[in-house]
Amino acid sequence: MADKLTPGTPAPKSGQYEVVGPRGGSKGREVTSTKGNPLPPTQKSGEGYKLVDPTKHKK
């Protein structure tokens, strides 16, 4: 899965990130992160993150 982000990677965008398993399936958990901050550790090895709801900013 090309768009899976690993724990510790700086978040490319602010928003809600879904925890996904090694094969890309949802784990039913989400975390909120802001752009540039590292993504938190996951509960199990092999899990990663996928951006599901980017933050909307009015400009």
C-alpha cells in the first residue's frame, strides 16, 4: 500500500489518520495529527496510518 505512513513519520497534512494493518485493512482507530508533527506509535508492529479526513481551513 503506497500511501501508508509509518509511525514517527512527520504528518504531511493536518487531519484524522486511520490506523491500518500490514495489508491495509482498517483497525477501527483514528488519531489526530497536525502537519509536520510525527505520527504516534501504533499498538502492534506492521501497522501504519492513512489520511482519511484532512483538516479544512478557510483562507
